Amino acid sequence: MLTEVEATFAAARCTAVTGPSGAGKTTLLRLLNRFGEPDSGRVLLDGTPVAELDVLALRRRVGLVPQRPVLLTDTVADEIRVGQAVSAERVQELIQAVGLPEGFAVRRCAELSGGEAQRVCLARALAVRPEVLLLDEPTSALDGVSAAAIGDLVRAHVAAGGSVVLVSHDPGFVADVADEVWTLRGGRLTPVAQAGNQS
């Protein structure tokens, strides 16, 4: 349960939320794009309550990539195009951006590992060019090389003016990509430190 949670996540920044398992970190991410609704209080996007925004339009602006993704189509290329019709060239760009190999577009979604499926879900989210990316444990199923590719993607999104809010138990990844860090414990969200990422 979340109680007395008050925070502002700045534009063009990467904000990491850490804390023990079961503290409500995933719930927090889900509230930010209305996959969940708060019992009280408000969630604002650019000063407007998200409850007043069209939910589909909101989810194009604020894309959530869950730790356990659900893929909806047969092939990776079709999956990436679920929210936005994009060219084959753009599909390949997105595949490369999330650290997957050339030729991955023809892979069957049913045959993907958990880490591969999560990265395809990330590519799908990026296809609609969201302003904000919400990433739930984006490196939990990845090796070091793949995690580094996700770090590069996060930095590129922020450098282009986008925002990232991520949940992670990986202190090295958080230190590498986050501009600020919050901890969620006992239902309360508290700023920890400026992560000082300048890379």
C-alpha cells in the first residue's frame, strides 16, 4: 500500500525508484499511466490530472514496460507495430536500440525468453514515441551487455527531452543511468540522493 506519497518527477530526467520487494514500486508505476487508480490523491502530468485525460492518449504519452510483458501477436515485427504502424526500417532501428540482433524481427513471440520479450515490449513502447518511459526492473533478466544497451537507450531518451521513471534492484544500473533516486519503504517515497549521472 502507498501512503503519503508525494513526488515530482522532472522532465528530461531519469528517476529511479528503489526499495524492498513488495513495497509498492510496481503499483506506483501503474498509477502513473492509469493501469491502476488511486483510492485518494491525484496523479498529474504536466499539471493535469491523468484521470481527466483520454486513457489511450495518456498511454501513448506515458509508456509502461512491465517486468513480465504480455506479447499480443505472432512475430516480433507485428508486436512492435501494435501501437503504431512503422516501416520495416524503423522496426529494425527499434530492435537494435533495445540490444537485439539483426534479423530478430521475424522471430516468433512465443519462442522468446523473458528478457527478449521484455525488450520487444520496450521496442513496442518506443514505436509510439512516448514522452515518458516507465520501466519496471528493465535489467532483471539481462546479461551485462544487454543491460548496457538499455542504459544507452535510457540516456538517449533523456537527452532527446524525454523522461524515464524506472524501478530497479540493480544498484549499478541505477548509478549508471539515474539523475535522481527515490526509495519507497513503508508506503512512503523519500528522495535518496542525486545519482550524478553525467555519461
